[in-house]
Amino acid sequence: MQLRSRVKRTVEDAGDMALPPHPHTPKKKVKPSVAVKGPEPLSDEELVGALQDREQYDQEFVKGIDHVLRIDPSLKDIISQSTFPHFKKAAEDADFRSGCFMALARGIIGQQVSGAAAKSILKRFIRIYHPDAPEDSGGLDFPSPQQVLDTSTDDLRSAGLSGRKTEYIKVLAEAFKNGTLSEEWLFKASDDDVVDALVDLKGIGPWSADMFLLFTLRRMDVFSVGDLGVQRGVANYIKQRPWVDQELKSVDWSVPMDGLHSPGKSAKAKARKPAKTPSQSKNGSSKWKVPEQKHMEYIANKFRPYRTVFQMVTWKLSSVDIAVLEDKKSTTDKYDYY
């Protein structure tokens, strides 16, 4: 499948983006707590050595890693123990760097089913357009939006798609056909505009839009507060760093903080809610608590304009299998809110 030329988006060198401390206005006099000291800055040698095989990664991602470590040197260990295959240079032409229509359609197909089921449905869906191909053939071209629109509902459902998913894929195909969406526009548009346009379509929620920004468009400032893995990772991040917890307790939350939001400005885009987690279950047996949304956004804001890198690290802190997310085969909309 011939793709249009893509415009590579970069982030200006941001330097230290740590927010200035907000004034503390306690409601009553309290005994001052002992300040908890944060980590010492890394030396240039430590900074360069933190990311394994540094030269193999995309330059913008390396800049993001350096920025995150300058903001919080305590993340050095988790970063040095991790790999981020999606952001390696060799990934530029990998299958998951596919066309936008294909990436979004695969996301719809993978909603609310297991990885194995999604893989099976996807295979049967593609074979609709290659009826004469051998059963074990691979590398078949993904259908175009027009081909999907020309396919009957019964044929689509024969591949294992539900009635709703059939409708969603048709809506997506129509959006690409009529020009509401295009590969060129998606690669050039701002993060907010991309998310707002996507969540306006049936079948695509904020979580799916965020994953598209991160894995297909490779945007560097994505932070998904509605993702359970991010919530668990941020909870671990706070728990392991008492100076962060202390700072959150000192913030005057009555003071408005502009810019603290995940991508997207529409009402649908802002409908990111913390997923139901064990800490909110009836038996109350969970050992961790979901952080407040404002706390997650406040912490993530420190790492702008490289919140994507921080999000990747939070997934590592929560032991999320990122390869599953990259392959678009997870039960994606388990944490999606329409």
C-alpha cells in the first residue's frame, strides 16, 4: 500500500520545564514537616549512559529521555533497565508504522476482545479482499476506505465483526473518503485537533485517540490519564518518591493551572475518567490507590513537552506489556470512554 509522504514533527529543545512551586495556603497552622530531599542531578556521563543502545533510538526520543532524567534523575534505574523498541530507528518502516486508516481500523477491530481473537478477526477481515490468496499467505494489503464502504454488512460480519464494529469501520472509512480525515492532515495537525477529530467519530474514544497519537503519529507530548496502566504507574511513582508526595500536599489547588490536560479540548476528549480499579472494589483489598486526576496531570506537566516518554516510563513502572499496545491487539477500549 502506497502511503503519502509524512511530515516529521519535532519538539523544540525545552530545557528544564519543571513548574514553579505554587503558593501554599494552609487552612490552619500546622507543624512544619521536614522537607524530603529529592535526587541529585545526573552527571553528563550518567545521563548519556542511562539509555541502553542510545544510538539506536530516534533522536527526538533520546532528547525526551534526557529531558525526563533532568527533571527527575530518580528514573535512571527504570530507564536503564528498559528498552523501548517502538522508538528505535529501525522501527520507522515497521508494520505498526502503517497507514492511518489501517491503524485506526485495527484499533476498532481489537476493541473489547482478547489479543488472539483480535488477530483472528483481523486476518479474516483482510482476507475478504483477497479471496483467492492461499490460506497461509501473509503480507496481504489492507483494504482502502472505498473498498470497505463497498463491502456489505453481512460480509464484514462474516469476518467476526460485531454489528457495532461494522458500523464503526464504515464511519471511519467514510471519514477518510469524504476528506474529514486524511493521512496528510493527521500527520500535520496539532495533538488537540487530531484527538478532537477522532473522538467525534463513533467507535473511537479518548484512549484510542491517545494511542494513535503515540504509536502511529509518534507524538512526544501524550499523556493518557484514563489509562489504567498509567494510573498504576503514577501511583507507584508517587509511592516510591516521598518528595513528590510532599510536593503534591503543598500545592494550592485553588489556583487554576493552565495547560494541565491530556490531548484534545472537546467535551468528548475531556471525558477521560479513572478506570475502575481494585482500590475501588467492594472488598477494598487493593494495595494501591488510584491517584487523583489533577495529581497525575500536575506530575506529568513537569515533563512537558515529552510527556510521552514519561508515560512510557509509567507503563514500565506498572509492568504493562507495551508490545501488546503497539500491536493494537489488546482489549483496547476496556479503558475507553465515549
